[in-house]
Amino acid sequence: MRRRRPPTVSKFFVGSKLALTAIILVLLQTSILLKQAEGQNVSNIATGGGIWELLLTNAGIPSMHSAVTRYGSVVLLDHTNVGAENITLPGGKCRNTTYDLVLKDDCYAHSVLYSPTTNTVRPLTILTDTWCSAGQFVSDGSLVQTGGGYEGQQKVRIFKPCSTNQVCDWVESTTQTLQFPRWYTTNQLLPDGRQILVGGKAAFTVEFLPSNSEGLVKLPFLQQTNDFEDDNWYPFV
Ligand SMILES: *[C@@H]1O[C@H](CO)[C@@H](O)[C@H](O)[C@H]1NC(C)=O
Ligand SMILES: *[C@@H]1O[C@H](CO)[C@@H](O)[C@H](O)[C@H]1NC(C)=O
Ligand SMILES: *[C@@H]1O[C@H](CO)[C@@H](O)[C@H](O)[C@H]1NC(C)=O
């Protein structure tokens, strides 16, 4: 399994799993967030490129996808089947891990919400594998997140963001499911408010979410571009 660059359209970034303690580097856009971070400046403001500063040394998880919500909070997403994280689920909860590849008892959070106002993270509840999944914000500001590895390949997950004094969490749908197992797929919002899900690893079709009874639509181009370099993964849409 490999990490690939997710689609630019979904505002996700691929992070690094090299460190046990993940760091959040946020490109500062407001002076409110400016803090003295000794020796952490990377680029030069004089070039007009902004600056990077280290805000938090331990986010609890290494982030595979990150997405900024309309409240300015940041959803960070790792995946299950990865073993221990550095943050546990709230209230002593644990996942039912009969299918987990690494842990018998998985009491760790695999997603967190970062708040720039408090400079803290809190654990979110992701129960299925989001490895190389895809996501897109929809018109009500919810983040709709689909597919991934293993038990997550056909999952649809929704995160409805909330303000800092409220509690919101992932909801993994029990009614909606993808028609085809998808990872390395690109999700794009359509004018009618639905998403089109394009391709993915060994997926030479598109589908719509919600499907409104439309089935899989073959896209031969995806098969034609299915080369050893995986050039058809996370297609640009
Ligand atoms: C980081 O860059 C800002 C803007 O140029 C500067 O004010 C600050 O002193 C720098 N901090 C460090 C630790 O270099
Ligand atoms: C997170 O890491 C710190 C520092 O290594 C450690 O003290 C703490 O127990 C860890 N927490 C979890 C939940 O793993
Ligand atoms: C745990 O998952 C297994 C397999 O999906 C299921 O059979 C079992 O009922 C679940 N147990 C609980 C407590 O949810």
C-alpha cells in the first residue's frame, strides 16, 4: 500500500507518518494565530510566501488528510488498522476490533479536530479504515468522506462541523454505501449538490453520491491509464 497525493479539489493534503508524534504546521493567515515559535520559521515573509510556524508538537495522530471546516477548525484523519495512536477515544470507548489487523483492543482515536483558537486537539470517532480514502465538503458545510482500505472500502462518513463550544463527531452511515470498493478515488461536488466519485485503485467507473438510483458508469479512460506508475489514482477532475 502506498500513500498518494489526494486530489487538489478536495482540499486535502497528504501528511507524513514518519514521526510518532505528529506536528501540525498551519500556514498562518491571520495575525491572531501568530505565536513565537523559536527557530521554526521555514519560509520568508519578505518573498510574499507567508511563514510556517509550529503550533502544536503533538496532534495525537499523524494526519493523512486534513481539511479546514467553515468554523476554522481542522479535521485530521489517519486510518484504522494502524495500531496505537497518541490519543484515546473519549469516555473510555473502544472500537469493536474483531476485524482490526493490528490491535485486539483499539481504544485509540484515528481522527482528531484541531482548534486554532484553543490550540488543542480533541479525539473524533472513526471506526472504519480511511486509508487512501477521499472526501469533499458539500453545500451545508459537512465533510463527506468515502472509501478507504479493508472494512472501510465502501463506507460513507459524514462530519458536520460545529463551533468550538459544541461537540460534533463523525457519523459513519449505516444506510448509504458506495456501490464499488474505492480507494485513491477523486470526489468532486456537482452543481446539483451531489458528488461524482471518479475511479480509484482498480476502479474503472464513476458513481454518484447520493446515487439517486444511478448505477456505476464505466469510464474506459481509467482502464487505459491503469499503468505501473498508478497514473490513474486520485485522478485530477
Ligand atoms: C519568524 O518570522 C517572523 C516574520 O519574519 C519574525 O518576526 C520572527 O522573529 C521569526 N521567528 C523566528 C524564530 O525566526
Ligand atoms: C502520548 O505520548 C506521551 C509522550 O510520549 C505519553 O506520555 C502519553 O502516554 C501518550 N498518550 C497516549 C494516549 O498514547
Ligand atoms: C463486533 O463485530 C462483529 C463483526 O462485525 C459482530 O459480529 C459483533 O456483534 C460486534 N460486537 C459488538 C459488541 O458490537
